[in-house]
Amino acid sequence: MNLIPPTFSDVQSAAKAIEGKVHRTPIRFYPALSELLEADVWVKHENFQLLGAFKVRGGINLISKATDDERARGYVSASSGNHGQSIAYAARLFGAKCTMVLPEGANPAKAASIKALGAELLFHGDVFERAKELAESLAEERGYRFIHAANEPDLIAGVGTYTLEVHEDLKDIDVMIAPVGAGSGACGACIVMNEVSPETHMIGVQSAGAPAAHHAWKSGEFSTIKMNTIAEGLATEGAYELPISILRERLPQFELVDDSEILNAIRIYVEATRTLVEHAGAASLAAAIKLKDQLKGKRVVLVASGGNITVDQLKTALG
């Protein structure tokens, strides 16, 4: 597998590859959030993106570059939800078969979307890593192209395009906070901001209940860490070589937030922005609240990476 990190030029190429195939999402200023944090606060609304999450940018970029032979073989991957939607959508867009493996108990809204996009949907294991094991075995048995959720340079380059849009739409950004699950979104953000606005301080944030990437970023060691978090978009037991290599080089600050802080951030998003943000997407606001003293008086961009929250999850957050 090619684990060479994508470059800024690769992100620029990805922007051309996905142009007209995804939404250019808005970045909006919110007085209520600014008052709360005593800062100049903007939100990059990837929760308004096609399929409700930023991941579709990466899936389209990756499959747009594939050969006819690869597309004819078909694709298989594993996901907690949003990555699965991305690959299923891109496969359908380019006329390829797709099989997606989700852990049992996956977000039902995301699972239904993947099935509606025409993918063969399978459930296996209690966590993402078990689902990935089945996807890898299916690739060997059936000859599919296995798409890793994180160790794919073209995925990272694709999702990096949302940060290109941020820079084009807003200048003089002091701090940008991005959620970290497998890490593709934060990696793309770091690659772009390090090139176009190196003075912008990048902060990654992960659930304290699933801290594998944070542990690997801090220590350089890859360990399986049992997780317990309601944020399925951040829920991995392990960290992955390519994104961690990028984050260790380019991400200066990495924070952890509790599930209770994430739930509070979902509620605040509803009150302050009148929009729905899923748990992973709300982690950036949760971190900003935690880091209020550090952010005071600065221009801050929060990445709302997705909005695929179920009714039951929303009831829990609002309750």
C-alpha cells in the first residue's frame, strides 16, 4: 500500500477532480458562539455536505483516479458510517460495485443511506476493527479493491479540499479545530493550512473514550485501546500509520473531550446555529469550550464535520 503522504498539490488536484460533484459548504460566523467563547468564531459546515459529512470528498477523489480494471473488480471497505457512505456513493457515481462492512449496532441512518446507494451491506463485529477484518478477507476472496478508511493518500487529499475552501473564504485565521477519528480530515486540514496559512494554529480533538490516535500521536506507539464512546465517528480501537505520520509532523496540539462535553456541544449547536451536528462533528466545539482561555480574542474556525445524528441520539443530547 502506498503510504506516501499527499502534498498540497495533491489536494489542489483533488479539488479539480471533485468539482461539481460535491457541495461547496458555507463557513459562517455566529455571534452566540463568539459570545460564549469570547472569540471571533466561525463554523465550516460540512454537516451541510452531500450525504451529511465531509468524507464524500475523499471517496470521489479516490475512485475518480481508478483504472477501468479496478472499477470492474469492485470495492470493499469497512466503516463506522460516513466513510461507508462516501465509498458507496463514489462507486455508484463511477459505475462500480461496492461492498461495505459496518460493525453491529452501527448508526442506523448511516447504514440505511449506504444500502440505498446500492452497496452490499454487511454487519460484523462489535467495533470498526472487527468489521475491517471481514472487509480485508472479502477483498482476498472476491478480488475486490480494499479501501482502508485512513491509510489512503487519495482520501486524505480529497477531504483536504474543505480546508482549501476555508482559506479561500476566510483570512487571518488564528486557530482551526478539527475532529480526529481515523484522522483523514485533520490530516488534510494540516497539509493545507501548513502551506497556505502556516501561522494558523491547528488543533485536533478526539473522544477521551476512544483515544488511540491521540496516544499514537503523543507516544509514537501504536496500541489497541478498548473504547467506550457514543461518538461513532471517532470510535476506533487503533491508530493508523499514514495519518499518524502526518499528524505527528504537522499537528501541534491534540485534545481529548468527554462524551458529556460532546453532548453539550450538540445542544449548543442547535441553540446557537439552528443546525444538527453529529457527535464527531461536535467535538471541535467541545474542545473550544474546554480551551476557552487559550482561544479568547482570536479568530477561530470550528469544523462541523458531519450532521448524521439519529432522532434518538438527538433526544439524548437535548435531554
